[in-house]
Amino acid sequence: MEKLKLIIAREYMSMIGRKSFIVMTILMPVLMILIISIPFLVGYLNDAGSDVEKVAVIDETGRYGSAISNTDLFEFIPMRADSVGNPHEFYQKSGGDLAAVVVIPRDVDSTAQVTIYSENTINVVMKSHINNALSDTITRAKLASYGVPRLQQMIQESTVQVDVKSVKWDEAGGETETSTETAMVVGLVLALLTYMFVLMYGAMIMNGVIEEKTNRIVEVIVSSCKPFQLMMGKIIGVALVGLTQLAIWAIIMGGISMIAGTVLGVSALSDPTAVSTAGMPAEAVNMDMAEMWKALMSVNYGYILSCFVLYFIGGYLLYAALFAGFGSAVDQASDASQFTTPIILIMVVALYAGMACIENPNGPMAVWCSIIPFTSPIVMMIRLPYDVPFWQLSLSIVLLFSTAAGMVWIAARIYRTGILLYGKKTNFKEIMRWIK
């Protein structure tokens, strides 16, 4: 145990002392915030400083030309059909001042078709704006043609947008409001984190094993300890590095969340109508910031994060052992692809299975994939916010750690033989012989 502790300490201290670890630990939360902000920033930069494009609207009906309002990007110029003549000639005479020509035909009420002419492919934003403006206007005109008094008003008043709230009962009958959208996002984020970190730290172990083998350092190390001790020391040391990084990120994100919750809560309480909802998803348009914060806090983060740590450790041990074992069987990182490709494919399948389980988290595929050890670290993360039955969670954890122990035993048999084997191409048949 003393030798194992020394190896763990050496692996841990050598990694957390690197500048790359310190920089990534500090920058990753900032990068995540920037990634979330990129769509809003791109949208702002895309619109900022853009020239307003002029679009001629030739209205053959004489009724709908002015229905298309101007925007920050487009200026629509209504024109009488008899003053234009041929649309193509009119477009060419503009000398490039016009971006497009919209022709509203006389029979638009019956055909519901409008044509946009241009020398370039039409902007999707322009097309959507014209479509919405004319659809609403022609609909109102058709309703008015029926001659029914207050028909338009009656239709508007009879249109009801139902606000569906989800409330969960506890064992005592108490009620707690929950958010399905928040549960989905939390589960997906945790699944992606598990996928990313298991691959990243597993590859880190494999590269470390190959590097020590290539530099012949391992020959000196195994003269003082057993190969199993060396392998487990590397696996546990890197695992502690990963948990340390996750703990630091959790503290940073928790602090940011507390500050944001305090600020947004005060703002919403002081003037709820003053909170802007621009740029929010469709499900959150009708919610103010206080309601959004309440939805975020409806998830039991203590329970979910505790399970996340368990599944992270179990999934990491399972895959890291395989990475370490296969890394010891090759002399160069490029030769390890034949062994690591099946592992990566299994994890990719698990990620896609988890994303598919979002729509039906209690379906047969979701249940089985959250129990099977090779897919459960990712799929169970998506199911956890939906209150997984205790027996399924317990069975999944027991199977995961049992399989991880089996993979460690298999990897140890590969490691003890492959770590001192040089200059020989290894295949699966040879590795199976080492295991037996």
C-alpha cells in the first residue's frame, strides 16, 4: 500500500502542477460561458453594421403592398403594377440598388402564392418576413370577406395558450413544482461531461503508459513495485486529478450561480416586467427571470451530483483500465487505434442512446442502457433528473462497479505482460492469450 500511495501521489502531483492543468481549470468555466454566449454574440455581430437592402414590392392587387413592414435589414418599397411593367427590366434599371423584387399576383387570395425575383439566392430571413406578413394580412382579409361581425376579434379571443406546469408529489403529499426542460438540460450536460472526461482522462492514462514504455522508465519502476501497483497508481492518480478539477469547477459555477440568482432575483422582484427575455428559447419566452431561476432550482442537484460522482468513478475505472491495458500492449500511440476504436464506438453509441432516451426516459431502451455497465455512466445521467426507481439505480451501480473490477483484473493481466514487450505488433488474439 505504501508503494501504491507513492505512485498515486506522484501521478497526482505531477499533473496538477502542470501549467496546462491550472490554465484549463480556470479557463474552462469561462469557455463554457463563452460557448453559451456565442449564438447571441454571433447574431448581434451578424446584424451590426449591415447595410439596409431595398426590396421593391409590386402589388398587382393594390391592397397588400404596404402590409410588409420594414426591418433593420430590409426596406420594402410598395409599387403599383402599372407603374413598373416588366419586373426584370425594372430590376436591371435600378442599377444594383434593389436586392430583390416581390410580385404579389392578382389571384393571391385563391392561390396563396407570392414570387420573389433576384439574381442571388434569397435570404431566408427576408423570405420568412414576407411570408409571415402576407399570411397574416391575407388571412385577416379573408375573414373580413365573410361579412361576419367581429369575426376576427372572436377568433383572437378564442385562441388560448395553455401554460402547463409540472408538480411532483412527495411521500407526504407535499407539492413541488418541477421543470421538465431543466431536467432535460441538466441530464444532457452531465452525460456530455461524463463522455468527455472519461475519454479525455482515459486517453491521458494510455499516453502516459506509452510514454513511460517508450522511454524505458517503466523498466526501472517495475523493479521496485508490481505492474499491478503501477497501473492502479496511474488510474487512481488521474482519477483524483479529474475529481479535483470537477470540484473546482463546481465551486466556481456554484459561486457564479449564487451571484446570478441573487442579482436576477432582486431584479425580478423589484420590476418583473423590466426583465428582458430576448434570445431565450421558445419554452422560456413567457417566463421572467425569477421563474427561470425557480425552474433551475427545482432539480435536486445534491442527489444528482452524488450519483454523477459515482458513475463518473465507475465509468472511469471501467474505461481507464482498458486504456491502460491496451496502451501497454503497443509501442506508439498510433498503433493503439485498433484497440481504442471499439471503446470509442461503444461510448458514442451510449451517447446517442442517451440522447434518444430524452423523449422516453422510462422506456425499455432507456432502462436497459442505464443498467448495462458500458452504457450506464452516460445514459443514467440523462434519466436521473426524471426520478429513476431505486432498484434500477442500485442494480446499475452494482453492475457498473463489478464490471469495472473485472476490467481492472483483465487490464492487469494485459499490463504485466505488455509493459515489458518491445518491437512486436500485438493483436487481439495475442492479448487474449495473455489474459488466459
